[in-house]
Amino acid sequence: MVITALLLDASAKVTPRNSPKKRHPLRAALFCVLLLVLAGTIYSWQTAWPETVRREAYLPELETMARAFPYDGRLQALVGARQLEAGDYPTAVESLRQAIAAGEDGPFVWLNLAAALDANGERPRALANLRLALGKQPQDPQLRAALERTGHVPVGAPTGALAPAISPDGPRPILAELTQGSFLNGLSSWWGHAHPNDSGFTTRQLWAQSEPKNALVQQLWGQALQINERPQEALTVLRGAVALAPRSVEGHLSLAVLQEQTAQITAASLEYLAALRLQRDNLSALLGFGRTSLSAGHAGHAVRAFNLATQIAPNSIEAWKGLGRATQLTGTGYDQSVAAYQKVAQLAPDDTDFFNDYAVSLDKISRQAQAEALLRRRVAAAPQDALSRHLLGRALMNFNPTPARVAEAEAQTRTALKLNPGNPTSSIQLAQLLFQENKAPAETIELLKNAIGHDPFNRNSFLLLARVYRQNGQNDLADQSDSKATQLFENQQKILKLVDVEHNGQVSRSQRAQLVRLYELTGQNSKARQQRTVLALTQKDPRLAERVENSYNTSVDQVLGAARTPLENE
């Protein structure tokens, strides 16, 4: 009551001077307009920015978006177009179908779907989809023209021959429509130029077109193509970038990484070496050169590269793993291999993915118990690792083979075969276990036949099969298997002799041709191709291969140091 009285008293004393001011309609209207403009701006940004994001996004990012928004037809069509650029026809077919189902059913989407089906080897469905589209949009000139063009393609033309007739412009019309972006494109482009490594796909594309002589810009564009799974185009661009800036370490590395990913091992190794000439302590180049040297069979070079990498980056897990693998593959460096893997175990105590190789090296220096313990840890950590189970089975059958351990060896080997059906090595191991236990001869023979079917050049398969046949009284078949094993052994011995001659630099062209044939007879097709290439190169200059190899080894010595340990001399 007191408060009410006070309020009433105060209101009675209000004078005109203290009364509320009059409202200004114009000011209120301006305020409302500002609010509307602000709301419109926010709305415009909210709708515009996603369009610019899609314009700049790389293929993996677009695919992630498409999984999150499966009913966004425009997004699905954009993803399908990018997948077509990458030559991923099966995935593009699914994306374009999803786009049409979500309502993005313009003529160019239908045309690209039909073209993708033909490129994917589904010509009847390609034509059926084209006719279906024309049935839905009978007056569309693009669809009508496409169907007419298909009539000019000869019957029986190879897979993909119809695709250019259906869609001569490929995915470009879809991309032109769906990558227009928004009024915020300029902002994204400005940011990309200011932060090149974070720039988007279209920014790099337009930048590369505007500055064809800028090595860094071309390198960025090549990397963008690589991310978008267009490796051949990327290789061309990255080679051009290296030609523009031959002293760019990053340029050589970018090209080398892509060459390695596309199995161009020799070319990649040379690019890594070129980077090392410019910067000997570049860790990425050392690791890359080590990897490619291993792939090319140059374990000695790999040892030196990984050894230097461990000196430069003593906490690099990849460097120590590489050193462990390289010293193992020299065939004489198992102690050094174990030491390297021990360092990996110290740096990454929870990592088990190198345990298979670690166990092999331990076994080679007669530390079978430790090898078995590692393999058990690996199987527990990765039960789907077929190789770990195979190696564990081998360890159990060879080290202290009690009946219980042999039974476990059989179980582990069978599991390895289930995880990797048809694997010839596991098939031979299981067959050997069954033969030793004198059981299941029919299964043993089937396993060995399977192994030979997958790898007809494994001498051990024929030797064991001969023993099984002889035990079963099938002597004719046993003799045939023995004969095949003997032939493989003799061919391998001939190869070893010719390789020694080659290493001494005295191999003739006829001997090299013989080496090609022997590699083919023993299933070593990649080596056969290498020798055939050398034959072609040395047709006019028989000493060319020797000079090239000597030059390469000299370059490696200059970069990694000429001093070699007995281990590296193999």
C-alpha cells in the first residue's frame, strides 16, 4: 500500500517537461529498414556461401557432403560430374542416378548418366536411360540429338565409344551451371591467393589459367587435380611446374609423390633424388627415396636413405620402420633390422602394424619365442590380419611343435585362408601341416593345386605335391610334379648366373634376351619388362645400360655419401 501511494504521488507531480517525448515515425521506419536490410544480408550470406563452398570444394569434400545430404539433387549432380572428370564411372553412375531421383533431372544430367553407363561397360542400360529421358522430355533438343548421334556409332564398337556421341561436352555443362557460386566468389578467391595452401579447387584452376608461367601456381593446380583423382592430368601439370622451376624442392617432391602413387617407381626415385641434391636433409625426400628404392629392389640405397633420415629426425617412426624393412631385405642385416624395430616400439608402444616384419627378423636371428609373442599381440590387436595369423601358424609349427601347438598352427593357418581366400602361401602351409600329420590327402592335394593355380612358379608347391602323390601311390603324377619343380629350379639357377654377369657389367644382348625369357618362365613379369626395356634402349649402344646404372649409383653416392658399410654392399 505504501509503495502504491508513493507511485500515485509521483505520477501526480509529473510536469509536461518530464512527460514522455513524442515518437518520430521516420526514425522508427529507418530503424525497421535497417533491420530488414541486416536480415536480408544475413539471409543472402547464408544462401550464397554454400554455393561458393561447393564451387571451391575438392572431390573428397563433395563426396562427404553428398553422403550427409543424399536428397540434395544439385549436390549429387555436381559430385557425379566431378567423378566423371576423374574417370570413376561406377560411382558417377550412382551419384547421377541419385541426382535424378532427387529432382535434378535436366537433360545434361541424363546425358552424362547415359555416357557414364556406356563407359562403365553397360551399353544397353545407357541406351535405355537415354530413351527413358527422351520419353520424359520428348521435346528436348539435346536429348533428341544425342539419340540420333548414337545411330552413327558402329555396332560392336568398344566400351566407351558411345559415350562421346551421347555427351560430346562431357560433364562441362553440369559444372558450368553448378559451380557458378555466388557474389562471395571474390572473397574466396582473395583468401585463396593470400593463403595458397588453403585455396580451393576453382580458385586454383582459374589462377593457373591466368598465370601459366608461375611454377608455384602450376604446382598448386597439379596438386588440386591430384586431390580430385585426376592423376594423368596432374602429372602433366606437375612436370610443367618442375620445368619452370627446376631448383624447387617442393616441385620435385610434388611430382615424385604422385609418380610413386601411380607406380612410376623409377621416375619417382629420380625426382626424390633431385630434391635431395637441392636439400640433402629433406626428410620427405629421404623417406620417399627410401620407399622407392625398396620397391625397385635397391635395398642398399634404401638403407642409406633411411639411416640418414633417422639421424635427421631421430623420432621419425616412418624412418625407423623403413630402416628396419630395408636392412631386413638385404638378407644379411637382421640384427640391424631388429634394432630399428626396437626403436619403433619405444617411440610408438601401442603400434603393432610393423610386428609382422619385426617377427620375421627376430625369427632369422633365432629369437623365435619373442617373434611368437609379438605375433600373438598382433593377432589380438588386429584379428583380421591374415598375414599375422599365417606367420603365427608358421611359428607354431616350426618352433617346439607339440601336438597342441601343431593343432593351433592348423587353426591359425585356416583362419588366414578364410581371411585371404586362395592365398598360395597359406595354402602351401596348410597342406604341409596336413601332410606332416598324415591326414586329409584329398584336401592336401586340392590346396596345392589351388596354390599352383594362383602361383604356378612356386617350386615348393610342386615338390610337396610330388611327395603327396607318391605317398598316395600316384607315381606318374608325382614324377610330373618333380619334373616341373626341377625345371623351375634350373631356370632360377640360370637367372642367378646371368644376374651375376649383369652386375659385373659383362652381359651381352643375347644374354639379356635370355634373361627376359627366363623371367617370363618363372613368373617374374615386372623384371622381364625391365629387361625388355633395357634391350630396346641398348639396341644401338650396348653399353648404355651400364653407363646409366653407373651414373645413377654415382648420383646416389654424391647425395647420400660414398662411404658404404659391408651391410650396404650386400
